Amino acid sequence: MNNTKVWGIMAEYSTPRAIYNACKKVRDAGYKKWDACTPFPVHGLERAMGLSASYLPWLVLIAGLAGGILALIGTSWVSVIEYPLNIAGKPLLSIPAFIPIIFEVTILFSALTTVFGMLAINQLPRFNHPVFNNTRFKQVTDNKFFIIIESQDINFNMKETLQLLESTDAVIINTIGD
């Protein structure tokens, strides 16, 4: 008897239309811990999967605003309080002179939040995944489309999940073990 624990079920499809329709069926069945893997972006697949919009743009906006405000406070502090220079009677607090610094710090905070936020949201880096051990999955970068449903999903039942994937006209259905 094989003692391998089942990590999930993987279904293979040969066309973008087939995986699109299969994603709608999996979404409608109520699964939450599943993913679709394609060799290229498939238009509308995120809607078929029922994915909500990412909150990363809001994080980037907040970080950018924080960076700009921090740069304004920092440059104002240095120019007015810490090291005031009266040059030719010009005002100590001159916002136009601070714009390059404010702009650069805003971009820096936004860029760092984008990179590290994307890594955190996507749970990266992940150096190994159970599907990488499946030889068929290697074709995902060439011309095959896959849906992977994790066994940790609350709706996962081996028999029912297999029946669902079979009803989606999958070319091949495999179980993925740990």
C-alpha cells in the first residue's frame, strides 16, 4: 500500500477555453484553495476563478503618501529647525526646493512596497511545491493548462472532486502527493 499523503488533484486541459470553463465550474462548486496555471495570460481567467481585486495598489498608495509626507517633514525639519541657512533673504521653508527629494522618497517607498508586498501576497519565495514533482506539470510553460485543487480545501472530497474535474472535460487528472 502506498503511504503517500494526497496533497491535491491536478487536471490538465489543452485549450484556454477549456480551462476557462473549468475554472467557472470549480468556482461555482465553492472551492477556495485552488489555482489555475497557464503558459500565458488568459483574458478573463481571474473573473472565471472568482478572484477579487488585489489590495496591493492600496498598500502602494499608502506607502507612497507616507514616503512623501516623511520626506516633506524631514526636509522641512532640516531646513527650518536643525540647520537653517538664510541665503539672500530667501525663505527657510521653500517647498519647491524640496520637490525632488519628496518625489524620490515617494517613488522609493512605493517601489519597495510593490516588490515586497507582491512577494508577501504571493507567498514567495517558495523554492519547492508538490506539483513540481509531476512530470506532466512541466508542460505548463509550453502549451498545457492546469487546475490544481488542494486537499486542504474545506470542500475537498476525493470522490466528489474527481467527479467535478471529470465533468470539466479534463484531458488527464492526476493526484498530487507530498
